[in-house]
Amino acid sequence: LRPQFHFSAHRHWINDPNGLVWLEGEYHLFYQHNPFGDQWGHMSWGHAVSTDLVNWTELEVAIPEDERVSIYSGSVVVDHHNTSGFATGPSPVLVAIYTGCLRRPEGGQAQELAYSLDRGRTWVKYPDNPVLDLGLRDFRDPKVLWHEATRQWVMVVVLPDERKALFYGSPNLRQWHLLSEFEAPLEGQGIWECPDLIELNVEAEGAVWMLKVDVLAG
């Protein structure tokens, strides 16, 4: 009963795909995962790799929850120029940027980093997490990309209840500064989640940027 052209974990609950990247002959898929059951909970990042996007090898849990935070959605980048300073050899470092949700009744969400020096097989959480914290209960789902024209990393992240996207820039993935904001032009859409920023080539206009958000309206 498993889908033949869509990834499913061997066991337990999965949700949002995170950090879809290509590195040294492998596609990487990270995803929201409960390693302990078939319902939402114990949010961590599962991990699978593929050479053809059809046949997948499931690996060990990449970024598990800990006593401080659960690991919510985010993205992964290949830091080819070692702007983060995490790399220790010639191979590029993988850096995950995700939302850490405080494991306490009142919650609290901020953006955090983890990195891998061995093609995603093991991960180290950045000891100075979080790297972007506004002190808010809901502030999540960072999508990060390298913008060559301005030689910086760009993050889009959302304030879900306000239906607002915030854009940040960083030279090194560790320090972030606000670039701009964008609010929903329509009312009654439900909360915003999982934003993405995609560059497209449009025949009549050339390069344009498309902002995509998930809308949870119940």
C-alpha cells in the first residue's frame, strides 16, 4: 500500500519535506518526523538520499529533538564558499537552518543552525543557537538561499498569525539583518507557513522572484 513514486519512511509519522539539496552525487531529502510513533510529536528531522529521486535510502534521524527544543521545518544549504566557517577540509559543508521550538507550555520559536561535514550522515547543532530570535511564540520555517548578485544569504521566514513574510540577509548564516517585510494582501486566508522564494525567468520580464507560502485555513 506504499506509494511507488513518493518517499515514505519505514516507520512512523512524517510531514513537511525540508532541505532538498544535491551534493556529490546524491539528492538529500529531510523531513519532519516523529521517530517514536505514528502521530504528530517529538518533532525531529528524518533523512533519506537518492541518486534518481525515485529510489530512496532512509538514513538515521539527522537532527533529533533535545531537552531544549523540538526541530520544526526549515531548509538546508550547501555552503560552497565556507562562509559559515564550519568546514574543516576541502569538502563543502551542509548547513541546516530550522526553527527550534522551545519545549515548554508557552512555546517560543527561533531560527537555529546545525551542520554536517560528512555528506549529511552526522550533524552538529551550532552551540550558539538560536541565530535569529525575536522572542515570539510563533516565528518559523526559514527558507535560505545564496543570492550571488549581492553576495549574501537570504532568508524568508514567516510570522504565521500575522500572515507576514520577513526577509533577512547574512554574510555567514550566523548573523542576520532585516531586509524587508511583506504582508498578506487578502484577509481571511488562515495562517502562513513554509514560505519559499524562487527565481523564475519570465519571457516578457526576464528574472522575477516568486514568493510561495502554505496557507492553513482549517
